[in-house]
Amino acid sequence: MQQKAKMALAVLAAIAALISVWAPAFAEKPIVIGAPLATSFLYGWDAEKAIKLAVEEINAAGGVKVGNEKRPFAVDVIDTRDLEPGVPVSEALLAVEKLILEKNVDFLIGGPVRSEAALAAMSLLAKNKKVSILTTGALTPKYHETVAENPDKYKYCFRISGEAKWMVGGELVPCLEQIGKTFNLNRLMIMVQDVAHARMGGKILAGVMAKKGWQVIGEPIVFPTGATDFSTGLLDAKKQNAQVIIIWMDMPETAILLKQWYDMKVPALPFGTIIAAAEQPGFWKATEGKGEFCLANVVNAGNAPSNATPWTMKFVDAYTKKYGLEPEGYGTSSSYMAVYTLKDAIERAGSLDSDKVADALKKTDLMGVYGRIRFDPKSNQVIPSQDPAEGAVGTIFQWQAGKRVVVFPPKIAVGEIKLPPWMKQ
């Protein structure tokens, strides 16, 4: 008994010592980040992991300086379910409302993830004067265009990740042009998911590539969310001699599409401008290598290994060490970077006041994981670029021999695009 008592006292002493070490950093009330995310889907769970990694790092370094105080971050995640088939937008709005009104979070980072839900939440954010940094999903240009149309009302709404217009005009089109010149390809088929950003993106891309001299085969083929058979579209691609298939879908069933593409030996290069399944490190094993040669746009650098900035691989390595796999796709690096950007704005504002932090965010100029982070002063949209020294840079990679090899943009590429052997001429 005496020995047990001594052991208990030793344990208590160790706990007391730990408390005394950490107490200075955590003496003040936490700054609570509310994270509305579709946690059962890639663009939700990767964002949650990245937010928590950034919070852990910041807290370990002493927290956030607010005036003369040092305060830690805390995270409150809520499942919006907005990527699930058939779930109404109202459910995501209720989740956001709960974070604001019941949980009393200080700021929002993450979603809603579905474009329709993110747009619907803007009025709720404005009404409650709650600063939100959108980091995942929600690629619709309408988000930042709405801010630009009424900047006073929506001054609290920021987006630190990419959006459909830039993805098409600044990344997808130049990459397609590079593919066309390198391999003498010009016949394009487009397959999209029946959601706002995909329908809009597919339509924009079709018009742009037609003007570039490409032969766009028919209208974009639209598949409902949750579809599990894509053979009809793939057979049509084969029949119409498509050479490149653009896939714009954020549902996990895209793994089935690529397996069918491989088994049917469709002589067209699959290019996912958003293709959730193929973005993930486990995709190769899950498809037994049948997704090889698929291109995937993961929106921001750092979502696949590269040397975009000195911080890129530091983030990739930290994520890999903590979670046992590389950053998983779109929404990872942007969610991580949003926490650091919020910290920077709070410290410059010297306050948690929403108006002061929003004003500070507008003046952000921070070199991060995927390049220089600045927001457009009219729209609060992160400023993009193909050069990480100038703005937020994207990433397009290709699956090659079990690895995600970054092939675009040129300034951060580590390899070259390859064609499947069955379509080489």
C-alpha cells in the first residue's frame, strides 16, 4: 500500500509539473474556431485534420498574441452533411447557426463545403458579423462575386482556396494546351457531377477550349451525385474518339469511373479538374493501380508533395508524421494555412473584434504553404498565380508508378505528363 501511495504521489507530481509548464500559454480563455465540415467526405475530413494540426502547432509555440495576452486556439467541428446525396442545404445552415448561436465560436474556418450551402450561409455570417475563411469545397465564383457586389454586407466572408474560374482559365486551360502541343491532341469530352460548381465549370471550359481550336464533343455529360456506373459515357468517349476526358466530380464514386476507364482501355487521357477519389494517397492501392495516368487538380500546392515554397514540404512532412499519410487532397493545405492566416490577422488587429479582424485579413501579405497569401480587396478572394512568389499557386499531378507526381504549373513541377500505353501513336 505504501508503495502504491508513493507511485500515486509521483504521478501527481508529474502532472503538476506538466501543468506548471503549460499554464502560461493556456491561462487565458481559448479562441474558438468553429469548423462546419462534411466530415464523412474527403474535403471535410482532410480539412479537419489540417485545422487541428495547425492549431496544435500554434498552441505548442505559445498560442496567439491578442494585445498583451497569449491565448490558445480551440476547435469545434460540426458535421454539415452537405456532400451527402439528398441532404438539403438547410441542414448545413443549421450546423453553421449552431456553431454561431449555441457554441458561441469566435471565428469560422472550413465550409460549408457544398457551393450551394456556402452561398446560403453568407447572409447568416453577415447578420451575425462572424468572420469566416472558406477553405474547402465551394468552388463557385459566385461566392467572391457576391462579396464584391456588396462588400460592406459581406465583409466577413473570405476564401483562401481556389475557385472555378481561375481553375479553368489559369490552370486547366494552360495545362490542356500544353498536353495538346506535346502529344498532338485536340478532342475533348467533359463529364461533370450534377452540382453547381461542376456544371458551371464544365460549361465555361467547353466554351474556352472551343475558342482555342479544340473539338469539344457534345455537351458536358452530367452524372447525378452518387452515380456508380459511368460505362455509357466512357463507351461514348471511345466511339467519338475523345483524346482527353475532363472529369469534374467531388464524389468518391470517381474511383469506379477510373476503374471502368482502365478495364475498357478507353484511349483518352483522364483529367480530373476535381476528382475526389484520385486525389488521395490511398487511391493507387484501392484501385490496384488502375488509376495510373490520371491527372488530378488538387487546387492548392501542398496537397501533394512539391517544393512550391520552403514551407510546403515542412507541412507535408508534419501532416504525414501526425496522420500516417501525405496530405490527402483539396482542402488540406488551405485549411492549415487559414489557421495561420487568422492568427496573423488577430495579432495585427490586437483584438478578436470581427470588424477589426476582417480589416486585418484584407491587409494580409503572408508567405505560406502554397505561395503568397493576399486577398483581393474587393472580393476577399485569395489572389491566385502560377508563381508562388506572387500568389496562391495550384497543383496538378499525375499518378505515375504509384506516386502523385506534380506536373503543373511549370514553376513547381517535378515531372512530365505521360500517356497510357494504349493511346500512344
